[in-house]
Amino acid sequence: EVVLTQSPATLSLSPGERATLSCRASQSVNYYLAWYQQKPGQAPRLLIYDASKRATGIPARFSGSGSGTDFTLTISSLEPEDFAVYYCQQRSSGLPGSFGGGAKVEI
Amino acid sequence: EVELVQSGAELKKPGESLRISCQVSGYRFTTYWIGWVRQMPGRGLEWVGIIYPGDSDVRYSPSFQGQVTISVDKSIGTAYLRWSSLRASDTAIYYCARLTSGAYGDYWGQGTLVTVSS
């Protein structure tokens, strides 16, 4: 089973700053990685899929990069509504695979 | 507009059975996989299993195999997650999600809180 490790667990930043979140896989997942945002009391929202493609309606300040085992989610300039928990998720053999443990972006 | 609407919160006792639902609208139900995700209190996300409504092909995550049953009713565009005997450790929020061809959840239900307590 592929294990996804996210770092840092918590990122403390101010609005307008740049956020960089990491997701490392225990073995290669090619580019089959997604990022989700979850706010308190809400369902997850798909931000990025296939490592770098923005989902429908996602602002351009969100970008994803990486392949193989190392991936990054970047928020270029934090808006107040971006403070949330972020999860990465891989797919395996065409089926949904494991999630990372989550990373909180806090003010 | 794609929507997944889940059934309401449940409070159950250990050993009781339960079925929660996820009714979809806005797209052809039989052409996308549906997944169920568990989120225990204050914890992360875990896939429970997935189902393809077109032919009811079901895949369970190893941790949930034998513990739950996933099914669909195509006539009403609804997916189900069922327990025959609940445990306190089943207490969690359960989400349903439509899966893209890439096996990512692009639309999600609002979640169903299941509380199991004596």
C-alpha cells in the first residue's frame, strides 16, 4: 500500500503570503495525485488532480506540481478563505488510493 | 447541476444495524463510480469502498471488507452504505463522492454523522 506523508503538519501564515505544502509517496504514483481542501464542517473540495490540473472553478492562485514520489501544492497569495486543511490523495490501478494525513494552513 | 444529497445524522446503539444513503442528481448515475469516505472525529480521510452503479461492481478497502456493505438503487439514483452490527468505533462522518475517471472525488455529499453510543 502506498503511504502518503504530508508536511508540514501545520503551516502558520498571514493573508497575502505564499503557502507551499508537500506530499511524499512511499513509492511512485506517476502523476496520479490530487489535492483537496476541507474547511470545518464541510466536505472536501477537489482542487488539483493529476498532480497539476486545476479542477473546475478553482482559482489560479492554486497550483500543483511534481511527479513520481514528490508533490507540491502552492497557494501563491493566501486569501482569508484559504485557511483550511489540505489533503493529498493518490490513485492506484485506476481506483482511489490512500489519502495523506492532512496539513493545516492557519492564520 | 451535479448534487449528492446524503441522509441525516444517526444516533445508534452498539449492535444495531444502519443504512445511510446518497442520492445523486444532475448527471447519469450509472456512468460514474461512487465512493464512500470515512472521517473519524478530528481525523483524516479514509476510503471505505466504491461502487459502479452501472453493474454494481463493488470494491472495498481492506480495512472495511466484511464490515460494511455498499449497494445502489439505480431506479432512484441512490447509493447506500450499510452496517449489520454497529460498533462505537464506527462513529464518524461518512461522505459519498462521485469519482472522476481518474478516481478522484469531484463532487461530494454534505456528509452523514453516525454516532454509535450505548
